[in-house]
Amino acid sequence: MLTLVQRRRTPEHWQPFIQLDFVIGCDFVDYCTAMTMPNPYAADLGDRDALEAFGDTPFRLQALVAGWTDEQFERSYAPGKWPMRKVLIHLAQTELALGARVRFALTQDGYTAQNFSQDDWLPVDGDADARTALDVYTTLRRMNAGMFRRLTPQQRDRTFTHPEYGQLTVAWVVAQMAGHDIHHLKQFEMVG
């Protein structure tokens, strides 16, 4: 099914985009294309601009935990869930993995991403302290945000294949990462 949809961007401007099965809307690109899988963190991102959220959420998290003790980082937001130190490790690992995934997508035609299991990855760095994990996360984020801001529309629309999600774009990854950050920021706020 192919439908032309109009989306209001500003009061003076209507932004057209194509809808196949569903649309992932974002202001990060001039138009959005349908993907085979919706962003699992779209509800967390809401109507925020993906690139704006991508740029500021890690630093909101950094400010929130600035005065935390080691004991606070070992608390969890819910029974049976990771302590917040491990959530920080997970955020750093995700920043590393998805930043690399985008770089492969931008430089390799026909790139197919590999799945990674957060539960398998976490023990690799599981002994890292919270401050180190936070530093890695925010440092990688600054580098990745700079890359994303410099991308051309063609680069943002560059596609690659994911084994679970199907065909994705670089812009989809930015929106996923931004929503993922907000999802975890809410957990930190519950503990804080």
C-alpha cells in the first residue's frame, strides 16, 4: 500500500512524506520513509526532534547523577532489574555498537548489521565503575552527535539491513538511540 501523507511541520509549511505500512515521523530528515519495523522507543521519544533529544539526554542524565554515591549507582529502579551502574555500562556499550553500525552503513554498500545481545555484552564490561561508564557514554555521544549533525540528507536516508528489523535508515537509528536514552533516563529519575 502506497499513500502520500501530509504532515504539518510549521503553520506555513506542509511536509509530504510516503507511508507504506506505517510511518516513522521525525524532524531530523526532510521526509521519512517507512521501515519494516517500528522504532521500539518511539513512545519514549514522542514528538521530540530525534537529533535534539540525541544531543541533550545524556547530559541531562549526567547532571542528574552528578552527586550520586557508589551505593546509589548500585540501586535498581525495580526488583530483578540491573543496578543503575550496569544501565550506564549498557548505555556506553549501545553507543559504541550503534555508532559503529551507522559508520558501517555509511561506508559499505549492502551492509547487513549483526544482532547483539545486551545480556551477552554486559558481562564483558560488567566490572566497570559507574563514572567510567558515564564518561565513555557521554564521550562517544559527543562524537556520534557530531557525525549525525554533519550528515547530508542522502546519508541520513542511507539504508542497511538488520536481521530482526529489516531495512532501516541511519535516521531510524538516531531516533531509536534518542528514544532509548529517554527510556533509561526515566529509570534514573525513579532511583534519583
